[in-house]
Amino acid sequence: MRIMSMTVAMLALSSASAMAQTPPDVSDLIGARAAGGETQLEARGYRFVTPNVVRDSKWSFWWSDRQRQCISVTTTDGRYAAIGAIPAANCNAAVPQAPARPSAQRDAISLVCIGSGSGPAAQSNSGYRYNSKSRKFEPEFGTTLGREGFSSDLEIDISGGVGRIHPSGKLVSPIHSGGSDGWWPIADLMMTPDRISGSYRMNGMNKPRFDYNRRTRIIRVRAATEFTGRCEEQ
């Protein structure tokens, strides 16, 4: 009776997984040969958890740390017949979990970013203009506001949900206030597994905002002066 009950439960779960929504990152694998499908799942960050066989179908769980996602894969006649997202608890029981760290350590991060940008700059112009009265070309001088490119770096320190930023070079406005030893406190700090964002007050008129993509390691600063760089997490 116990074996029959387990078989019935597995059949029900297999049918449910077939009706479950297929995650976009693996939807193209439906119909693929099992051997090639397993290689693709591993290449996309999934780990094999456990297999089961229900009549003519092979049914298995896969877990993705990157997506924080558990999927059920049904294989029939050597091909992937269905892939469905299922509750993470189905995989977590079989996947070793990293020990939890104190919240202060979990939120601690240090970034060193190097890149380039552009900012407003006065540009002197000179040339000649024809004077219809004197019927001569006369020298003319002027100043226009343009943009100037530069290379620079910045640092970010975050601990316990509080952050500070250290811009360098052209990222520091000629007129600035509110900093301490080159560091500015970060306001509106937001941290997720994928992104870190916030702003800082360079002066009353200049409040740059930054956005850091933790997957690509690219940071962008947007204000009168713009900057794009690549960061290393320390």
C-alpha cells in the first residue's frame, strides 16, 4: 500500500508539474534530448537534486542558486516533455544550505569602481567673422558650455544598512559640501540580490544618483556629471 501511495503521489505531482508554468530561462529545452538538456541546465546554473521514475516517465528536480528556483523536469522517450516551476521546498530539503550569517555581515559590502564619464566644461572658441561695415574679416573670441570626457574611480562602503561613497577626480564638483575626508553619506540606499542604488548630496544643486548591477558589476552615476564604471567587490 505504501509503494502504491507513493506512486499515486508521484503521478499527481508529475501531472501538476506538466501544467505548471515553464520558467522563461528553460522554456526552449522542452523537446530537447535528455542528455543535451542536462548539459544545458548545468550551463544555466541548475543543480541536479533527485530523480524518480513514474511508469514510462523519468521525473527529476533541479535547483538554481542564481534564480532561487526549483523546477520539475519530466522526461519521456528520452526527451524533455515538460518543465515546470515548483515550490522551492521540494529542492531545498535536498540542497545543502549555507549557514546564515549575522545581518550586519550579510549587508556589508565594499566596492572599488574604475571607469570614465563626462561633465560640463567651458570651451573657448576663436575664429574670424566678416564685418560688413569695415569689409574685413575680424578676429572673434567666445566661450561656450560643452562637455569634457574624463577617467576616474570611486569607492562605496556599506555596512549594517548604512553606506558612504568616495568619488574622485572629476566626479567631485569644484563647489561641494557635506563630505567628510572625501566620503559622502548615501541617502535612499536600496540593496537587493541584483542591485544596489542610492544618492548623495554633492552640493545643494548637485545630487548624483548611482545604480550598481551586481550581476554585470557595472555602476552608473547620473547627474550633471555622468560616469560608468566596472566594480570589484572587496
